[in-house]
Amino acid sequence: MRKTAVIIGNGTLHRDISAIVDDAEFVMRFNEPNLSGGMGGTRTDMLLLAASSKAMQRRLVDPAFLESAAFKAVKEVVLVYHPGIIRKYHPKPNILSRMKGRRADWSMQAIELIGSAGKEIRIMPPQFYLDGCVVLGVSGPRMREVFPSTGFLGICYALSKFPADEWDVKLCGFTWEGWKRHAWQDERRWVEDRIAIGRLSMLA
């Protein structure tokens, strides 16, 4: 029997899948996990974070982030954007934003905070991000305009680590919408192709 990995986006869940999630062998969540009022379980083996966003700045000063059920449960926190990638490709705050304390990269601050909370933390290598861009067909100047989402990169990671003959990888809570700089439709098509060949399945 294959093991179950559940990858949970932060969209609304329309049914209670907490038993399935908490019984899985692996659960991945993103940024500020939406537990959907208890319908999404609490198990969290891996939490993927984008340390390049204004939202990361807010999390670093919000005590509720470290006190959330998902963060308390997590075994490993992964920063998906390497500082070198952020420095080379991601947009830089304007002067006014910098005067207000805004930065392009919050990686070191995240490492300090999350590490002091007793969690394992690591940063994915630059090639991981570059491979994601290749999958989406993002190259050249577009790499400074379009960025693979945390969710997409998480799915790529899971498929690379969990062989199809051993793992059933399930998705739920993905809406494929949000920040305008993500290639949502391309990401959705890629996922639908993986579903069509049986590499992924939808849980809810």
C-alpha cells in the first residue's frame, strides 16, 4: 500500500478532511496555514515560506504566527527563495518603502526567529528555483517579472522526493489566484497535467 502525502494550500476547504490529513504520512503547508476552522487537521511536517514578501515582514513581528497550531506542529520550515535568487530576480522596494523598514529579503530574520523557536529551518538552493522557472517556461527578462509561487514550488519538491510507486500525493485548498506576479494559469495547467497522468490527485 502506498503512503499518503497531503499538500494543503490556503484556500477554503469545503468539507472536513482533518482525519485524512492527520492520518497521512506527510503534510505540507504554506506561509500562514488556513486550518479552515478545524476542517484541515493540524499535522504539519513541512511549512514552506516565502521570505521575500511584505507578508513575511508582518509575520516576523506578529506573535500569533509562532503561536498558531500549524507552526507549533511543524517539524521543518523551508525557505523556498534562496537569498541569491531574491537579490538577482525579485523586485526591490522603492526608497519610501525602505524608509519604512521594508526589505526585499527577510531570510536572515526568519532564520533567527524560527530557529529560536526550536524549529529546523533550511533554505532551498538556487537551482531549485531555477528548475521551477524552466518547468513554467519562465526565462530571460521574464524572470524579473514572473515568479513561481510557494505552492507550485512545494508541489515540485514533493513530486521530486516521493516516488509514484510508493506515494499517493494529494492536493487540496489551491485556488490558483493571488499575487499578480505569479503565473497562476501556467501553474494550474502544469498541475492538471500531473493529475491527468495520475501523478497527483485532488483531495477536496
